[in-house]
Amino acid sequence: MDTATLWLLPALPLAGAVVLLLTGRYADKWGHLLGTAIALASFVVAVLGFADMLGRDTADRAMHQNLFSWVPVAGLQVDFALQVDQLSMCFALLITGVGSLIHVYSIGYMSRDPARRRFFAYLNLFLAAMLLLVLANNYLVLYLGWEGVGLASYLLIGFWHEKPSAATAAKKAFVVNRVGDMGLAIAMMVMFATFGSIDFGVVFGAAPSANEGTLTAIGLLLLLAACGKSAQVPLQSWLGDAMEGPTPVSALIHAATMVTAGVYLIARSHAIFDLAPNARLGVVLVGAVTLLFGAIIGCAKDDIKKALAASTMSQIGYMVLAAGLGPAGYAFAIMHLLTHGFFKAGLFLGAGSVMHAMDDETDMRRYGGLRTLLPITYVTFGIGYLAIIGVPPFAGFFSKDRIIEAAFNQGGMSGIALGLAALLGAGLTAFYMTRVMLMTFFGERRWKPDTHPHESPAVMTGPMILLALGSIGAGAVFAFGSSLQNWLEPVVGAQHGTETVPAALVTTLVLGVVAVGVAVAYSQYAQREVPETAPETVSALTVAARRDLYGDAVNEAAFMRPGRHLTRALVFLDNRGIDGVVNGTAALIGGLSARARRVQSGFVRSYALSMFTGAALVAAALLAVRLW
């Protein structure tokens, strides 16, 4: 791949989406095959580009392509331009590779859905938007992909729109993301006002000359945008409800596309965050709070997909925390993002396989003992489980442990606090993921008598096996010889920092905490009978976790209700104030005109009498003046 063919990466899936949507029902029989073939073709293009990039010198690996002049107005010249470098290539491979496997899996999962062709069109659109986002050469093209991702997620989350819960979840995701999107839009306005451009090269090159306050404002606005797309506190409330969409959608959102966009935005804008320590502090705090927030919620969810959704929130929190650490953490954030793409996609597809076998049942309290009936699902899901909790030598061990080490190595009380938060998150992850494994695959069979579990077809288990292989070896490949760090160094800078806490000690602590989390979950869900309904007598923390730590309630109290009252007040002011003045003035003029019109009777005698009276008054006045 060279600069002449760079446009093919987003253009291929976009063309697939257009063809599948415009051909309508004529493509029902082969639309899913075309959509999958298009995704695979994009992956081939990405692999060829990666191979070509490897053959180049480090300084020549970044490629740019200017397609056309997009916004040619005075003072603002924006080209529709693309670029691919080491950072965007990582995302291109992840999006197209994992996305293609999800397409293949969807052939079996959606085989009985009458709208399957439309589903694959939306999947292609999702890939196109995300690829445009990561291949953009400026913030406006990135924003186009950013909004495209939001549109595709709305269409896919609400794909089964005949279900009120799905339609509501889609609207909720769309609205919450609009809040974050405003942050990106305003950030671009501040960039243009400050630098006169929104091109990456111009903005990042001129950033050192800007004052810290402006850079902090831009950084915080970009963080707000990242919170929306990556479901970070306080804009996390949409992610759990998004599970109303088909399971392949959940895998695509959580592993390869939407929630990774916020991490990409922060890493891509590292030149701004490196010069704005207060904005970076905000990134760190959001990541640390969210990784614990999501982990606590995951401990109380009985719905298998919502438990995995809470897990994604927590794992993305690790990535955001690492990105907030600056040069010491950028590469580790991307490493965990890539390994997470393998094991989280595998876990969601495994959950879909379980649901496929259990007549779409999602309540884990109605599972149990499935390991013997779903052997491939059990093994592949188990590998993803070992990877996410960080058991060596699985992928998560190499990426998440590095983030925890980087947090401790910040030094001082802040480093200890961040390290302990990340360490606690690892223990909670081990607990809730062990809980998912035990409630689903072990113990007594708790399903309904008319349920007949069965293994999924090869078209579904094949992608699960490939993702399981990635969950085993990806971390070691990225960590070997610091290969990923060296690969990303030209884009995000060289990693630097002091080792205040020995890596061996951190690893020992993490594995010990993980073991404790596994042991606690084992004692509660393997050595005790799992009731088919959740106990009503539980702790206040469990109640809060079941209710997503009152995220919706907080948003309603802090934003929705005040916003509604403000809107009503503005409507009242508009109706009674502004409109009242305008309408009152019109009524006054109309009333005066109506009264003045009464003197126009149309009778000549009346006009003559008026003229005589007027003349008499004038004469009397003149006579009075003369006598005076």
C-alpha cells in the first residue's frame, strides 16, 4: 500500500454499506457474504500496508494522501486528507482484523434474522467510520469519522427497534455521546482561534508557543469527547444499555471500534496533553475512577453481556489511566487496547454462543454446567477469561501489569494512590470474571426444562478460536524486546521514567491480588449453591452496583432535571417576556388604531362639524393670544 491506495481502507467498507443499503431486498440472499468479503478485503489492504511500512526506514513510514480541498474558505483551509503512521496502523489492523472475524461470526449468529443484509450494511458502515477516524489527517476529518461512529452505533444498538428497550438504548447512546461530541467541536474552535488551523501537523507544531491555560482548555475538551465515546465517568451510562443490540454489535463496539476512539484521541493529541499537566491530571483521574467504577458494577451483574460491558468500562479506564501518565504510559495504553481487542471480542462472541445455545437467555443464574455441552465455547471463553484477569503468559498479563507498574512508578503519594487503585481493579476483575465463568460453565444446571443447549456452528466457533489464539500470544509478541514501544516511539515519543518500585514486586502483588479475587469468587459461587434469583437481602454497595452505582440517577439530578427546569424557564421567558413585549406592542398599536378609526364615520355633516369646531378653536386661541 502506498499513498495512492491509502483511501481504499475506509472506502471499501463504505462502498459495501452503500451497495447493501441501495440494492435493498435484492441483496438479501448474498448481502452478508458481500459485507464479510468487503471487511476481509479491508484487512488485506491493512496487512499489505503494514508489510510495506515494515520495509521502510523509520523516518519514511508515515504516509499522507490529500484527496481534495474540503473547506476552502477565507482563513480556514481544510483538506480531506488521510494519513497512516505507526499509531493509526495499529488501529487499522485491529479494526479490520477483529471486525472481519465479527463479520464471519455474524453470518451464523444472524442467519435467521430477516434484516440480515441491513445488519451487515451497518457493520460495514461502522468499520468505514472508525477507519476514517483513525486515518484522518486533521481534526475535522476525524470529527466526520467520530460522528459516523456515533451514527453507526445508534443504528446497530437499535437494530431490533421493535423492542422498546432497544430503541431507548439507541437514543440514550446517541444523546450521551452528543454531550461528549460538543467537547470535540468546541476544542476545534479553540484550536482554530489559537493556531489558525486544525491540521494535526500545524496544531502540534505550534502547541509549544501557546499558553498553558489554552492548552489545558483544549485538553479538557478533548477529554470530555473521549469520555463520551469510551464510556468513561461521567458519560458512561449508555454502555450497559447498549447491550440491547445483537451480540456481534457489542463485540464490535467494545473490542475494535467505538470505545477505543477516546483512547486514540488522547494518544493522537499527546503533544497537547504533554504541555498541559492539569489536563493530563484530569485524564488520570477519569481513568482511575472509571476502572474501579466499572469493576464494582461488574461484580453485581447477572446479565452476562452487562457484566462484560462493565468490564469494558473498567479496562478502558486502565487505558485512559495509562494515557494520562504521558510518555511513560502511551505505549502501554495502546498495548492494552490491542490485547483487549482480542480477549474482549472473544468473550463477547463466547457470550453470544452461550445465548445461542440457551435460547437467547442472558441471566447467568439460569446457566450452569455448560462446559461439557459447549466445549469449544468453554475453552475459548476460558482463554479470554485468563487473559483479562492477567494470568501469565496470556495477553492481559503483559499489558495490564505494565500499566500498574507505570502507575506505581509515578512516585510519591500520587503514584501509590494510582497504583493501589489499579491493583484493586485487578482484584475486582479477577472476582467478577471468575464469577462469570463459574455461574456459566460450572455448578448445577439451572436452565429451564425446555432448553436444549448445543454448541454453535463452525462459522461462529472459528472466529472464537482465532481470537483465543490472539488472547494467548498477542501480549508476548507486543512485549518481546519492547517491540510495540519501539514501533510507536516515532509517534508518541520515547518512554522515559524511573523505576521506583521493582517490576518483580509489582508482578507479585498483582498475581497475589488476582489469586485472592479468584479465591473469593470460588468460595461464593463454586462452594455454595447459586440461587436462580438474586438475593434481596444484600449490602448497600451491592444494591448500588446493581443500579450502576446510580449513574443514571446522578445524571438526571445533575443535568437532566436542571436542564429541564432551565428549558421551561427559557420557554416561559420567551413566551411571556420576549413574545409578550412584541405581542403587547402590537396589541397596543392595534387598540389605538381601532379607537382612532371610530372618528372616521363617513358622514359629511360630522366632518363639517369637526372642521367648524377646529376652526373655532384656532380662532379662539388666536384671539386669546392677541388680547394677552
